[in-house]
Amino acid sequence: MARTGYFSAFERMVAARYLRAPRGEGAVSLIAGFSLLGIALGVGTLIVVLAVMGGFRQELLGRILAVNGHLGVASADESLRDYAAVAERIRALPEVAQATPILEGQVLLTTDAGASAGGLLRGIAPADLRARAIIAGNIRAGSLADFEGEDAIVIGTVLAQRLDVGVGDRITVISPEGRTTVFGTVPRLKPYRVAAIFEVGMQDYDGGFLFLPLPAAQLFLQRPGMVNQIEVHLRDPDGARAGAAAIRQAFAGHQLSIVDWQAANTGFFQIVEVQRNVMFLILALIILVAAFNIISSLIMLVKDKGKDIAILRTMGVGSGAILRIFLLCGAAVGGFGTLAGLGLGLAICTNLETIRQALMRATGTTIFDPQIYFLTRIPAVVDPWDVAQVVGLGLGLSLLATLYPSWRAARTDPVEALRNE
């Protein structure tokens, strides 16, 4: 028998013949077909879920860090007075790409029409806001060129919809701290003109953030000449700890509080990672069930081909060749199923948003509601390592599923097999 690689041409021919059952003996082939389909669906689904979970994490991480920075540097009392000098020293560090003084405060927003909403007011220098790509690159109305003076304000699209305002309209900002007068404490409020409306694609930011020029925010929040923190964007987001250590070393002796993005968002990203791992385990069971179908189909094939095995053994075909024939049968089902699932998963990931839009038009329902999932579209990022793991899992389980039936076929006694026919 001519042999190319581990399997000979004869073994491949017999395995192919067994997988193409003749009319009237198609039960085994039907079960094998369902096994192939099960593995394909399991592998494809697992690839899609991992891509969506990875994309979800990457999208959220990218937007959160783009808006909030990689590090937050503040003084012990959260009132930095010499913030310009501190920011300049931080910018001089090789690990730092950008350092932005920020003044924050919770406020209430109202309009003349009676609409109201809460928000996080962020005071920022106009040049720094224009340099922040996540905002400057997603202006939906107005212009950041008008983000100047004491009455300009920039809000998100969701907040604009809640308040039913557009560019040029007035919003009254109310501080919960209030101010003390002879008549008692009264709310501190001031009207501002909407200069621009942005949309970063995250519900929390588009519906909860508003920006004022830093001097105007200091005046309104009664924090003259000070900020809460300095947001630091690093050249390498994964080097947050090294960046924090460099800042601490540069400001040795100063009482600075430094919080990195991993510590600030640890609970959120831990939940995402746990969900990803749980989904992997659950969907891996689909592949496992399909692998059990391979076992059952091969056991039926061995039983169905008992006479053929006996004849092959009497013709001089060794038990090793019989073992390899049935290994080929199971590996073919598992291999083709895994490859089909790989193609299916990659195709769905590539066209995921198109599929979502088509399903929404067909069913008339909202799929992936932005108010629940924080994002306006389903993200999908295919990680080659994740794909390799899924393909390896599919092939590995398929190969393991063939071992027992193949071993059982190799141990078939030709005399007993012919006697039982």
C-alpha cells in the first residue's frame, strides 16, 4: 500500500467509502452529517461570541480611556492650585502623551420648557478639548470653535435629546452646593449657550457629560485658580503602573494621589471578563455534544461494517490500518465541521452590523439597545489567538472522540465478526 504521510492512499479510499454510505444504509452518514453540523455551529457561535465580547471590551476601554485618561493625578484635598506647572512637568515625562487639567462637579440642568436632567460638568481648557479626538472628531452639531468665553457649553446628543435643545439654545446649570445669602442657602445657577453637540457612542457619556471652558467652570463651581485632577494619557495604556511610578518619582515629596484606569474600572472589566469566560464554557459544550455524536456515529459505523472489517483483516490488513481508517472517518467529520464553523464565524463577524440591521427591519424590534449596552452598534474584534483556541478545541475534541470507536474497530476479531453475520 502506497503511503503518503501518516495515512496510506488505501486507508483514505476506504475511509471515504465508509463516509459515503449507499442507499438504504444512510443512517450512519446522517448522524455523521448532524455531527458535522453541530461542530460547525459550535465553532462558529463560539468565534462570534468571543469576537463580540472582545470587541465590547475594546470599544468600552477605548472610549472610557479616550474620555477619562489613563491616569488621574490629584492632590490630597483634590484641589490643585499650581496645576499648570504640575501638568507641564507631567507632560515632560517620556511615558506621557498628554496631561489635561480638569475641574469636575455634579450639576442639574434645566430649560425654559421645563425639561431637566443631571450631568457631570467638566471644566477644560478649550485647546485641550479640541485636542481630544474622541470629542473633536465626533461633533454632530455646532463647532468647537465657539467653545470660548463664559457662557459656552458643549453637551452630548443623548443629553440634548432629553432636554430638547440644539445649538444656540440656552441651558440653565444649577449647582447642588448653592450659595449662602442673608435669606439662607439658595441654589447657584447660570444660563449657558449650547456651542456644540457631540456623540462618542456611549450612553453614559453622551447623556451625562457636559463641558465648560475651564475659567467659566472655576467661576461657576467657585474654585478660582484650581482643578480637581490632571488627566494623563500615556503612550502605552498597558503601562499605567509604570507611568504612575514615573510621576510619583518626579513628584517625590509631594502629596499626590494617582489612580490608574485599571483600578478605577476594575469591577466593570472583571464582570466583562467573567461573562466572556462563562460564555466560552457554555458554548464549548455545543462542540462537546457534537463530539459525542461523532462517537455514536463511529460506533454505529464499526458495528455496521463488522463484516467488511473481518474481510479486510483476512486479506492481510493490519489492526493499525483499521485503526487509522476509522480515525480518518472521525477526523474528516470533525475537521470539515471545524473549518465550516470557522468560515461561518468569520463571515458573521464581518457582516454583524448588516445582519443586525436586517433582523431589526424584518422583526420590527430593537436588537442591541444602546440604552442597555452603552454602545450604538455591536462591536466585533476577531482575535487570532481566540480563533486558534476555538479551532484547536474543535479539532482536539473531534480527534479524542474518534479514539475509542477506532480502537474498538482495530480489536475486532474477524472470526467472531463473520460468525455473527
